[in-house]
Amino acid sequence: MGTAIDWAHVICAACLGYVVGELRFRILKGPPQNWWRNVRVAILRFLRLRGQAERISTRVTDEDGRMDTYCKMVFCVRTDLKMGRGKIAAQVGHATLGAYQIALRHAPQYCTAWERGAQPKIALQINSESEAIEMQRKAHRAGLVAYDVLDAGKTQIAAGSLTVVAIGPGPAHLIDQITGKLKLL
């Protein structure tokens, strides 16, 4: 009789585990390795706190354990080159990947915060190469990641032309001190 009860518990536990696993998979609509992200998304959708949740989820702690601010990435695009929309999109794509790869090595905490906060990206206008170089210099002085894109010269722009400077991902308040006066693209 003792053995039959033990097997009954084992069978019940196995069935319960299967049901819980299936429910988790079906409710969260994703494989188990994404479960926390899916739970977070489901909660945010349910509560409809999307804007507020982004501000909360993009906070990171600095070395002292204090909360830092919202993270973003900006792109300073040279308008004096008269690039087409597709060319600008390609150059900003290069800038995104380049800045992100550098930030993964030098500022991983900001990458994490930026990824959790829907990866905000803002394209801004600059009017000359000297302005682009100045933006990059200011970003480096502020301790931010900055990445410049030099065109290969295969389509619209001369080879070696500085087309875009990406700044970030990094704290928005630091980036805004550098790029706050620039106009949106």
C-alpha cells in the first residue's frame, strides 16, 4: 500500500509539472529561455503602463549603486552631403551596429538598459564634417561611446567621407548635453 501511494504522488507530480509547463509556454507564447521577458511584456500589456514602464526598465545602477537615467542612442547625420533616404538609412544602420559593438565592450551596463528600454534611437541633423568631429570629441570627453561612419564611396558619396556619428547607447541626460540643440532629421 505504501508503494502505491508513492507512485500516485509521483504520477500526480509529473502530470502537474507537465500542465504547468504547458500553460507557461502557451500563456507566455515563447520558449522557456525567454520566459522573464515574456512575463514582463505580458504584465506591461495587461497594466497598459508602457510609457512609465520604459522609464523604469531603462534605469541602471552606477558603481555606487545609485540609479542612473534613461538610455538612448543618437545619430548625427550630415545633411550637407545631400544623401538620399536610402543612403542615410544604410549609414545609420552602420552607425548603430558599430556603436553597439563598442558599447558592449566599454559600457555593457548601458547596452543592457538600452536593450530593455526598446532601444530608443534618434536621428539628428548636422551641417558639416567639423560639426561631426566636434560631436564625437564632446561625446568622448563625456565618457560616452561615439562611432563615426566613413563611406566606402561605392554609390553617392566620395570614399572616406564622414557621414554619421553615433553617440550612445548612454544616459540620455549626458547625450542631451551634447546634442540637445540639434534639430531632428
